[in-house]
Amino acid sequence: MPDLHYLFLIASVLVASCSQLLLKKGAMGRYDSFWKEYLNGWVICGYLLLFGSVFLTIQGLKGLDYLNAPVVESLGYVLVPLLCAAVFGEKLTRRKLLGIGCIVAGMIVFYI
């Protein structure tokens, strides 16, 4: 069974990635005023998820060395482009896929 603290960190990265999607969705719209631009549902939900991600990170780091956190956090660089491709239909170019592959390879090398 994997250490529960790793699951907290992975959940934190997943929540933060979803938060970035919501913030991107909010940024895609056109708004009449400054206040409507920053106080719409997408942005508010995105920041609430980011705030929740902080608590998941804190729970995850309670039982792990801090050396593990950056490696797990780099998973966000993999999830965000994949989620953007799935949700917004963005193209995954060769360059993006090469970058994702490098990140995954670095994570694997770190844990070997």
C-alpha cells in the first residue's frame, strides 16, 4: 500500500491542475468591468481549489521528506497540458509531448 502522504501530494497536484483549468476558462471570457473579470464563478472556484490544494500539500508534507515534494509537484507540468487537451481540445504538439516525456523520465530517475 502506498504511503498516504504521497496520495495527499498527488491529490494536491490534481486539484491545483483543475484549478488552473478553471482559471483559464475564466480568463477566456470577455467582461464589462474589472470586477466582473475577477469576481466571476470560474475565477472564484479556481482560487478556492487552489486554497484547498494548500491544505492537501500540508497534509502530504507532514509525513514525508521535503525532498520528495518538488518531484511530485512536477506532475502538475504533465497534468495541465493533458487536461487542457482533454477539456479545451488544445493540440499536444511534439514539443509538448517531448517536454512531458522529459519530466516523467526525470521523476522516474529520481525515484530509482
